[in-house]
Amino acid sequence: MSARKDLYHYISNNGLRIYSTEELRAVGKISEWARVLRQLKQDAIIDYENDVNGYNIILINELISKSVRDGLSSKDKYRIRHRDGHRCQSCGKGVSDNVKLHVDHKIPLDWGGGNDDSNLWTLCNECNLAKRNFFKDDFDPEVMRLVYNQINGYNRLKVLFENSPNKKFPPSILQGIAGIRDWTRTIRAIKNKLKLNIVWIRKEDNYPDGYYVYIAN
């Protein structure tokens, strides 16, 4: 059985209650069990509230095998790549540069993003992998849900920096989170209006394209 089915059947059989992290990790049997759990919530199969002792399951519906992740067809993906000129929207490389292109969600589905065109963009394999690794290792899911609850790019960047002191953000990550073309000017506006010490570092080991960081006092 898949982790999706394992988690669902375990929770369904044990009912509405608080499940510890260790308990669900053992049931899921894979490192990404928490992502699978969030996926079940996004698909409205279960609902839960975060609890100091784990996950408080408050709703259990019937299991469906298809996730909203499966909503993009080959035709949809081609349309987005064509819209973006068959070029990576982060680094600008295209098929003539011998790169593989992917259609990526700007706001990950796990954090409330959807399959609408405005949340989709084209990334090359390298930029897509870098983004996935950064999101996986460096983001607090609770902070990101708060960020993506904001109604515009200005507020998303504002909440991100305010809740992430001393964390390094490469340009491609901030561009995706902001979802607007003038995101660099927006950062300057946030910095000046709120008097936040947001600094641009041009280049550093592990950050060849530079990064922004909010240096808190």
C-alpha cells in the first residue's frame, strides 16, 4: 500500500483524535509522510489542526485515489511552456541551451497553491531542483502558509522577511514567492517603509546568484 493509503486507513480506523508525529511517521514509512498528510488535507479527505502534541484530526472523509496534483495534462504543460517562450523564467535558459524545462507551481500545492495559470511558470531542471531543495530544507511550513495567505506580492515579501530573520533568500526563490515582475523594487519599498535591514549580498559560496537577507537587530 502507498503512504497515502496507509496514513488514511490508519487514521480512519482510529478515528478523530490527536496523533503524535512519531506515530504518523511510523505509519507513513517514508521521509515525506508529512507532505502526504498535507496532500490528504488539501484533497479534503481529512482535516486537522496542528497541536503541540502532533496532529488533531477533526474530519475524515472518503478516500479518493486522485489528488489535485494530477490536474495538469500534457496539453496544459505545453501551453504554459509556450506562454513562457519555452524559456526558464528564473535563469532565462531555453531548449537551445540544452536544458530540460518543467512546468512548476510558484506556490507549492502543499502550501495552498492551485493549478491555475497564474500559479504556473516554466523552470529549467537546475532551477527547479534548486527551488525544491530550498523549499524542502529551509522553509517553515507554518510561516509559508502565513505568507501565501497574503493577497499581493508586497505583503507576501513583507511577511516572509519579518518572520525569517537572518535567513538567506536567492533571487529565484523571492521572485517565485512574490509572483510579480517588480519584486526587487518591492523589496526596496518594504525596506524603506518598514526600516527593515534587508541586505543584498552579490555572491557567496553556495549562492552564486547572490541572496537577500533580513539582518535583525
